[in-house]
Amino acid sequence: MVVPDCPYHQLGEERVRRPLDDTHLSTAEFTTRVLVEQAEAESCWICRTPHGPAEAWGLDQLRQALLTAAGTVA
């Protein structure tokens, strides 16, 4: 989910697509939803990573989460 004109929209999509490709889940589809209501937009956050707050999760974090969700051992 992104807010209109989110500066991290493209980065977020790239950060999801790459680990999907890396984990052989490249056929998985995802959508990015643009939040238009103020109450929805308040869900915008900075991601927590092992190195502190970031605009998007790290590739390793996403890769591990995808493998876990797919029921695959990393």
C-alpha cells in the first residue's frame, strides 16, 4: 500500500519483485494499492530492519518472509 505520490512506491515494488524472482516464486503476482482515504493513509510507516528504520524492507528480510509464507525452508 502506498499513499498518492509516495516517493518509495517504485522502490517498494522493486524490493518485492526481486526476492520473488530470487526465490523461484516469480510467477507470484502482487498489487500495489494506493490509499486515498486519510484514515487508510495513516497506515503509512517506515519499515523496521536489523539496521534501523528504512523506506523499505531489505531484500534478505523480504526473501525470508516470502520463503516462510510459501512454506519453503531458506
